[in-house]
Amino acid sequence: MAFTRINNKMISAQIVPGQRILSQRGSMLGYTGEVTFQPNLMGGQGGVMSMIGRRVANEDTPLMTVEGHGTVMFGHGGHHVHVIDLVGDTLYVEADRLLAFEGSLQQSTMFMGQQGGLMGVVRGQVTGQGLFTTKLTGKGAVAVLAHGGVIELPIFPGQPVHVDPQAYVAHRGEVTNKLSSALGWRDMVGRGSGEAFQLELSGQGAVYVQASEVKL
Amino acid sequence: MSYPPQPPQSPYGQQPYGQQPPYPPQGPPSGYSQHQYEQSHQATQAGMHVPPPPYQASPAGQFGAPVFQPPGGDAPQVWDAGTLPADDNVNPYCFSVDLNGAYYLQKGKMIAYYGEMRFSGIGRGVLDRVLEQNFNSPLHASDWVVAEGRGKLLLADRSYDLNSYDLEDGNLTVRSGNLLAFEPTLRLKQSIIPGFLTLIGTGKFVAASNGPVHFVEPPIRVDPQALVGWADCPAPCHHYDHSYLHGVIGGLRHLTGIGGASGEEHQFEFIGAGQVLMQSSETLMADRSVGVVAAEAGVPGAGVPHQQHGGAPGLGNLGNLGDLGRRFGL
Amino acid sequence: MAQFRLQGSRVLAVDLAGDTVKARNGSMVAYTGQMGFKKLSGGGDGLRGMVTRRLTGERMEVMEVKGQGTCYFADKATEINLVRLNGETLFVESDNLLCTEATLRTGTSFTGLNGMASGNGLFTTKVEGQGWAAVTSNGPAVILRVAQGLPLRVDPGAYVAHTGNLHRALKSGAGWSTLIGEGGGEAMQVEFTGEGLVYVQPSERMTLGGEV
């Protein structure tokens, strides 16, 4: 377990030689020992396509590599921090909400449109959450940020969960997502209930939802 | 003095006003202590993924009023002048002062009170004498008010966590925006570190933090924005770390900004013995102006009002050189 | 019957079995099962409520949620307080009302100068009837009792709600120095007298009067 909870808004990580941690730049609160913070040149492992993708999506959450020997404390903006342990499964998380994760995890940037087709593109445009979501696979811990903490809602086959795109934090497991509209066009234009678009998640897994409609 | 305080014994027969315990109450004897209410409040603050409490029907409130139902189904705590804690936290975000005399507070932090009290600006007329005694700082006195009278006074600040600290012939330095209130037995001085205030003497003060305060011991390097304050240890020094700017790649980085800075080039380094207070924050509470130090040779920052610098001076904009990094999506 | 429960302290879960609740517009964060969302014009208070809202500029936009399953509501990470009404009346700042059972009636109530000082319009929301209501507060609400001979003064910006037989009056807490420009910072206060409970939040919303 790489991350230790200090309080609901701060975590600490033990850094030992040979094991690196990646974290959002500027999210280090304090450290002891000899630790270096190196900005990631490629902003991920996706190569050129990832760079372009990030630009298109206007995602600007660059990462840094934390290495050395010591203890580092992480937190960001007074937001709640939630640690998720991955045991060989996959977590999809909005890049803005990724605080830190263990270097043992495989990281890639996922094009949401792969699953949602045209609607996936629309979703990115509508929610302003970008077309690309960070995908983490393997064994290790991930720390995500949420406004007001998260609740974990399980997803079972045949029982999809609908989520407000603004409140969506992350999801894990074998889950497909699509943007759904619960309303007719009339409701979407001008006199909607504020719930015109919903993210429908179906399959087997779990979704993390924050207690706020405020996007980070 | 413990949190949570005991529920009121008699729901309606509260003590008449004026029969509270005498002031000052018995504070903890230790020279420097933070009130430990965290164990109990962690339980309710713990992550939101706890299983939902079993549904329970709410009992009708006293005198037929509806009651707020907290998570867990416990009966909600109702306070009045007699049962409110004396100089202790009501919950992690609200502090109750047992006022009998005077107390200094930052403007606008009173949320409610019982009893007879008045609030006056500092720095006028009869209060000048008090000001001389307690404000040994070119502080903008208009940011502070003095509460005078008798009763229970509730303080809060944007639902930030509040902690009270007891100083016994000690000193503690705190970020100016985080200091909420202090007893008149303490003296307030401006720290040599811009934007910080030092409290000296014996007494209690209340400070806010974004998230609970985390105490660490030196040696440690702290992000400037996560620093709430420090006690007993020597004032911090600046620490710069930009070793990755050396070499060919580093030079390219330096010129173009591609790859950016890690955002962690600059820390405050603490050494020696003492305590460092940290919070989880990159978004600071608005700093209170601490006034202008008279222009004088040898005085750091003299002549300019000290507002908080927003990060690493000099190096802060390195990663955004020409905003190239962002435009290329790096 | 809609079942109200808390998931943590900041998310409200409502179990619906074909029945209806009213909630603040846009406050749904997730749901399971089948849900329909319909905006109610004029806050669902009929013509009179609609007119008063228009006049006062107070915008409490409400949606009706109907369906089968569990619907989750939250509002900007504020704490949620559940209130069970058994025929009593709850007065609440309209900004702080998150969700009510369909069995409850909501209306507006004139609050004197309090509304003006707190920048929340001249009317607060009155909730009456039998059922559950969910009230938000920025930080956990502190519940304070008011009794005969035990008045309470509250900062208008920290006031959330009250119940019982209470009288409200706007008071000036300022000393003489306020008059010459050096304000005490606590210039306007609301005094509660009578018998009842007052709910305050450990926070002050932005007020028209600045640092009231």
C-alpha cells in the first residue's frame, strides 16, 4: 500500500529507491528525505497521438515523477482525496481528478469516443471533460480528487447506473459508457431540469461519484 | 472540554444565563497543545463510501419541533447558552468562545451568540490603549474587531476546519489569513516572513485551515501554499530544487518550457526542533494585509505591503514560457 | 413512500417506488433504475408562488423526480440534514432546500429585512406538512435552542433554517464607531426570541452588505 491517509484531504506516500510515483504537478504538500520531482516530458505514455489528443481535449493536467527515498505528502486545493486499490483491474479516471498513482500501474490515455461513437465526442464537448480519460491498469494504488468526497456505486449487469457527467469521478471494471438523454429536445432547449445529459454506465464494476456538480 | 461534549442533561431546563462555569475555564496544562477532537470527528468525516446507515424513523423533536437527522440516526445535538462548550470546538468547523471580557476576532467570523456583547472596530478612541498593548504589528487594524461582553460566541470561517491552540509562555507563527481570533493575553507581532503573524505569550487562539491541520516535525520541506504555521522551531529558509534544468534536455526545457516545471521547485525548509503545521491547500485563503513595514535598511520587504506571493518567485512561470507547453498539450 | 437516507454526509439517497419528490434543479448526481426529470415552473407553488418569485427575483428552480429505483442528490459538497416534519412548519433559506417529499407543501414567507441583509431575496421558503425534507448547510449545521429569556443573535449569512414559534428582528450590533466608518464587522444581526430551534452553518455566504 503506497498511500497512507493522513486526513480526508491529505495522503502520504513512502518513496523507496526503484519505485516511483506519478502525481499531478504542484500537488506535493511537503516531504522529508531526498526526493526529486521531475516533470514528465511527454505528459503521459501515449506518444504523439496522446499529445495531440490532450491538446484537442484541452486537458492540462501534466504529471511529474516522484523518485528517491523519503516520505511525500500529497493533496490539492483542499479537495477530498480518495484512494482506490487496483488488483489487476482497470480504472478510468478524468485526468483532472488524478492526484497520484503508483508507477507500477500501466497508464494510457483513452479516447472516450471508442465506446460512445459520435455521442462520445458530443459528450466531451458538452461536459467539457475532454475526450480523453486516463486509463490505469495493473496492481497498485490510485489517489483521486473529488469535491466533497466520493460515493461508490456498484454496477451490475442489467442494472445500469446513470451519472451526472459533472459529478462523475472515475469508474472501474468491465463497464461501457454512453451519453444518454433522458429528455426530449424541447426539454433540452431552454427549459430543462438541469439533467438533460446523463452518463449511462452498464456492465460489471463500480462508478465513483462526487457529492457535488462542480467539476474540478 | 472534550469533543463531542456531553448531550444536555435536561432538554428544556437549561441553566439560566449567568450560571455558566467561571471564566477562564480550566484549559489543558500543557504548554502547547492542540485540542484533540479529531479521533471522534474522523469517524463521521471518514470517506463517503461508508455503507449507508440503516433507515431509522426520526423521533419527534422536543416541544414538537422537527429535528435534523444526522447520519447514523443518532439524536441531533441541540445546543443552548448553557450547554455550548466553553472555549472549545462545537464541531470541527465551529468554535464556541465563553466570552467574559474581551476577545479579538477577524471581521465577519461571528456566526451567532447568546448573551450581551458588542463588537467594535479596533483603533478608535478608547480602544487605542488596547491596541497598543496587543497589536505590536503594523497590522491593518480595520480587519479586526474586539468583542466585549459576556456570553457564548460562535465563530466559523467558510466551513474550514478550526483548531484552538493554547500557548503557555510560547510563540507560534501562523499565516495571517488563517488566524481567526485570539485572547487579549496574547501579543500579536508581524513575522519576519512576509504574510505571517507571530503570537507570543500565554493564552488561546483560534486558527482555520483547509482540511484538518497536520503536525510534522523538522526536518521537512513544505510547499509554501500548504504551510499554516510553525511553533518553536527556527524560521524556515527557502529551498530551490531544479536539478533537472541542467544538461542538454534541461537547457531545452529552460528555453522552451516544453516539459514544463514540476511545480515543486521551491519549498520552505524547516530544520531544528519544533512543530510545523500543514494544511491541504493549493488555493489559499485570502490573506489579510499585515500592513507596511517602515522602509529601513536591513528590514526584509520594508516599504511594500506584504501580500502572499502565489508560488515560486522567479521560477513560477518557467513552465508556462510563452504558454508553449499548454499549446502543444505537453 | 419515498425513503430518504444519507450516503455519507453529503449525498442524499432517495428510494422511489413510483412516487415523486421535488428537488433543486440540477442536483441529481446519479441514479439507478428508471427516473424521469421534469422542471416545474415557478417552483411548483402555483401562480402565486410564481408571481412572488418573479417579483422578488428569487430563483428557486425545482424539478420533479419520478421513478423506480434510487436517486442520489448533492449540492456543491454541502452537508445534508434530514428533517422529518409531522405537521410543523420549517422556515429555510431557499438556497438551502435540496429536496422535499411530494407530500410537503412549499411556499414563500416574508422575512423582513433579514432577506435584504443576506442578499437572498426578501422571501424565505416555508415547508409544511408530513414528510421528509433535506436541507443543505455549508459545513455541519449547529442547532441552537431559543427559549424565553434566552434570545439568540445570528449573523444573517450563517442562518440556514428555523422551526418553532420564533420572532425575528433585525438588530444592529454596531457600536458608535460604525457611524464614523470604522465598522465593527458585525453590523447586522438577526435576533430570535420565543421558543424554537435555529440552525446555523459554520460559514457565511456572500452578502450584499459585504462583511456583515
